Amino acid sequence: MSMFGTNTPSPDALDAIRDARNSDYVAEPLDGVQSRHRSGGPAPIRLDASVSPQWPPRDQFGRGTCVAFATLAAVELHRALHDDMPPERLSEQFLHDRMTTAHMLPEAESAHLPQGGVLLRQALRALEEDGVVRSELAPYRPVTATVNGSDDRTTSELLAAGTRIECRAYGTIGNPESLDPARIDRIQPGQMTAQIVLDFLKLGLPVAIGVPLFQHPSGHSNWILPSALHSGIVHCPDDAHAPPLGGPRADGHVVCITGFVPAPSDPLGGWFVFRNSWGLDFASHSATAAPRLSAGLRGFGLISGTHVNNYCWEYLVPVPENTGPLA
């Protein structure tokens, strides 16, 4: 699962997305925050603006760990904004290991997942039950390994050092058996998902989202096309001027939404800024794209409001219950 690490969150999610594409529903433009623009449309939001010099994008090094990276990016950013401190460096290795060993899905739900693939709902359970630890306690490994490979610390010691994280919201397409139904926001593909994500941003809350991949005739997915790697703009089939894309596929990618850029190029009113987990090689020329549409930072990219609205199949808003420094 090179560079990715998630899959459709339920067997019927792809069917629901495909059915929605054939419906006559037309999404309304996004409602904005208090805007400086006379048009009254959405105003720009950049939750990452004040911390980005101290928060360089990280690299999952080809492992299928995007869920852990995106989830912890949301935790780190929220904590930094709440405490007015530089972001802490949390351990993706520990979170991914807990998801794959302690919070595996029931067999009926995991049958459609590739080996090693995880979902945001597993991240929710791991955050709340096991917590997060600082990166130096469980350093990330570019090759597959559990956190205890050559560490002196045992799993029990790491769990004792963890800070439990309360999650504000979890949304998905389908009806997972592994979570209390009262905790699930059921996504209707094509209907208001982008507005939900924008509303969280307006509250100062970053959001981890999962979306499916789309297939280009070259054999590459929409995320690793040269244009996407160069600019950071990742298209879906519904975007204006998108390359030819088929799908959606059953595999996907998870990123952390950190902002919103108004633009008339999207029918809903703009593009979401996301922090990726492929280091500085992703969006390698985004900083030189001005005045064109751009996230403006290497390692960050843009995904349209339409893309999120029509194809987001999972989201998670992790809000720490205790936002003080980690022990």
C-alpha cells in the first residue's frame, strides 16, 4: 500500500458514492465565516498559519501509515493553537501500532481491508483508550516494525505515558458495527459534507478526512500524478479542468484539513488546505505558484470543496480533553 494506508470504510460506501453521482442532488455553495469580501462568500481560513514555520511536514516513507500521520497532525495543531505553543512531536509509530494490534476491526468489517490497512474509526478508539505519546518515546520507523522492536520501553510503559484524547466527532458512510451508533455522524455522499468540515474549521478544529483514490489512464492514482506532486492540487473527476480519472477505487488516502481558500474555480466556493505526510517532495513547487491557486507551502496541498463533498467517506475531529503539556 505504498504511500497510502486506508480503504473504503464499509463494503457499501463505494456503492453509495456511485449512486450519489447519478442523483439529481445539487449541493448549495458553502456558507462562509465573517467575510471581508463584498461577495459575502467564505473567507480564507489557515489554522496552520501561525505554526507552520515550526511544524514542517513529515514523511511516512512509503508505509501505509497515513491515518496515524493525519490524525496526529490534527491533535498537534489543535493543542498548539489552544496552548499558544509550538506543536509537539507525537508518535505516529505508537498510534499505528495500537490501531493494528489492539483495535483491529471485527472480521466481518476487516475482510475488505488490505493487510495493514486501518480506518479513522480505529484511530478514534486508540486515541481515547490508549492516548498519544511523544515521538522520542516511540520513534517512527521507515520500515514496518512495531514500536517495541529494539526499544527498552514496554507497551505497558508506553501506555502509562500516554495522554488520552477525546474525539469531538466521527463521520462515515455506512453503518459500522464496531462503534456505538450514537457516536457516528452518517455521511450522505454529495450532501453537506464539505459544509460540515468547513464548520469545524470555523471553530478552530482541524479535521482528518479519508477519500478514495481515482485512476488515471497512465496507471497512476490522482494523488501521485506529476501535476499533483508538483502543485499540491489533487483533483477528483468532478473538478473543472481535471485530468481523465476513473473510479472511485476501494483504496484511499487520509490527510489533515487545516484551512480553506475561497476560489470561484469550485462550484461550492473554494478549496480545502490539507497537510500531507509525504515530506517536502509533495507540492514541491507550490510556494512559487503565486498568484495562482496554491496552498503556498511545500508538503501542503489543496482539495476542492466538491471533492470533499462528494467523496469524503470518513472524517475524525480529535479534540484533546486535557490540552496541557504531555507528561
